[in-house]
Amino acid sequence: MRNAHLRALLLAGLLGLTGCTSSPVITTVKEQPAPSAFTEAHQLAQSDAQGNARQIEALLATLDNASLSRHTAALATNDPLYALASRAMLRRGLTPPHPVERGPDLSSRAPAAADGYRPPNALAVLLPLTGNMAAAAKPVRDGLMAAYYAEQRSRPPVRFYDTSAGVIAAYQRAVAEGADYVIGPLQRGEVDVLFAQGQLPVPVLALNRGEREPPETHIAFSLAPEDEGIAAAEWLIARQANRAVVILNPGDDALRRAANAFSERLHQRGGQVVETVRLDEAPTRLNAAAANAPIDAVYFAIRGEQARSLMPQINQNPALASAARIAASQITSGTGNAEENRLLDGIVFPGESLQTRTVSGIPSNPGALTPTARGAAARLFAFGHDAWLIAAYPERLSRPREAGLGGATGVLKLDGFGNITRTPDWSVLRGGVALPYSDR
């Protein structure tokens, strides 16, 4: 009996020992979730916002409007990510939560009027008044002076300085002659040369965007093709048109830059460029591209007369005929006959308000008064018009909740890097004539 009891105890011990060795304790490691796009962007900004700017912008582009707005509102103004996040909002036409701390020192100017009018005391304008670029400078000059004379209140004296003999010499002369604000120069290379000087004693509103961001207290305003391409992609994304065919004139640098920016932004926002069709290959490749249906949109990075020749083929292809049509601003170049332009009806493009809307203080049809406000020059005329507004209403640019500054080229706001962002006014061709676009 006693032996049986011992055997039972021994068996129980062995069974227990076997259970311990054959059934090890398994520890489950909980997998950590991948960081969100905004968190990853924030980490990159903390490390090096400038050096990682391109990667950060790509991450922010993946966020929907509500998420981007919510996360940006949680950032302090001095957070390394805020400037990039608020610029991403501006490019979508959204309102950032905090004003930016950029732009010129305004302490020497008179207090602002109720509408924000606060012009400089003495204005200098640097333009290539002679030489190869004089033709481009003339409509800029005329648009600026049209806006200047439309202002009935006290205005600063304005002097023009020719940059053809050297932008540094023109700037130094303007400063020596008492200017406290400088508009210009116009050419990208001149902007780089001027901003490379480091400490400039008088603030500058450059009329182009150089290779580097503007130094503190200085601003850059441009009609950059990249901005147009980004705006067109955002326009399509807002309307859930995510798959596009691009028709490109690769021989035109501005159109190529616009198309590249359009394609990149559409991809970043979850869309797709189904195919990029070169203009010289369009007659044979357009139908093949349309076979990759569905096609939501056609983006025209070509001039108007080039688009006209393709419209019969586009209209006869069901996949392309039903797609939204959006274009770079050059869609109006090379066109002047409304009857011929009827082929382009339905194409939406970023159009200057002087062509399609009445701008306060400017005649409803300035092109009837001067050739520099007609045709392709009208865009530069509107650009010059807005340069005066930026100089005269500086605080309205940096306070986003005041809806920005409504100009002839669109709604203007200042980002955290000293660049003017532009939400363009959209136009549409109807009956061969450009009209204000409306979704309604």
C-alpha cells in the first residue's frame, strides 16, 4: 500500500515536470503601429525642416483636408513643421490657424487704414527697362502704375531703375536715393544675385522666385509654372477626379515645369497620371492612352492653337470626351478668334481677373486702353497690378483669417518662408470666350 502511494507521488511529479518542459511560457510582443504621416513629417522637421522639406511636403500631401487642418492647428507658430504645414494648407486654399511672422518692418510707415492700406514712404521699382527683357517688363510696369493711380489716397513717390546694367548697382542707387521699399527684380538670376548679398538694408519684394528662400524681411512673388500645376492637381482632387492624361509640349520650359508639378502633386494626393502624351505623338497615342480607362481628366500643358488641332479627336473618343478638361494658363496663347476657340469650350484654366472680372479701380476692359493689357501680356499686366497691392497692403497678406489679399491674379497670402502663395481665379472657355468658372 505504501509502495503504491510512493509510485503515485512519483508519477505526479514526473507529469508536472514534463508539463513545465514541454509547455514553455510564450510572451506575445505587441506590434507597434507605424507612425502617421503627420508624425513622421513632424519628426523630420524636428531633425532638419529645410533639408527634409521635399519629403515632408510629400507626407503632408497624403493627408486629407480635415486631418491636415486639425494637426496644423495643434502646432505652435514657432514649431519647425508649422511653416511647411501652413504652406500645404494655403496651396489647397485652406486657412492656416496662425499668422506668419514674415515680411518687412513696418514701424516707419504710417498706421494702416481701416482696409489695411499702409504703403511705403518711398518706392523703388527694379525692372529690365532696356535689352531683351524690356518687352516683358513693360506690361508689369503698366499694371503696377494702373493700380498705383487707381488709389485715390496719399501715395508714395515711385522711381524706376533699369537692371540691365546690373541689379546690385540698381538696388544700391535706389537705396541711396531714399527708397524704403523695393519692388523687383524680375528675372530669376537677378533675384538670386540680389538675395546672395546677405544683409540688404531695404526690404525687397522680388518679382520672381530664385533658387533660395527669401531672407528675413524680404518677400518673393511670382507666376511660377509649378504653382499652376499644383493648383490644377488640387482642383481635380477636390472634385474627385483622380486619374488624368497629360498632353505636354516638351519644348516649352514653363509648360514642362507645370506638367511635372501637376503630375507630382496628383500622385502625392493619391491620384494618378495614367499617361503623359507628348504633343508630337498625340495624334497616334491619345486613343491608346484613353484605353487605360477610366479617365477622369485631361490636363493640357500646351498652347491654345495646339489644343484646337486635337479637340476633334478628343471629342470623338468617349473616354476622353466625358473627362474634365483643365489647362495651364498658356491655353489662351495663340488664340484670338472666338469662333475658332469654340473648339476649346469647357476647358478650365487659371485666368487673371482682369480678363474675366472687374477689379476695383481698374477699367473693366483695360486691354481697350493699352496693348500691354491684351493677349499674353495681360497676365504680366495683372502681375504688376498685384505687386503694387502687396507693397501697399502688407498686413493683409500675413493674416490668413482675413481671407488674404484679393488681387488680379487671385487671392494672395504670405507663407512662412516669405513666398506669396496664390489661389488662382479659375476661368472657363464658353463660346470661345473666357468666363469666370463656377461649380454651380
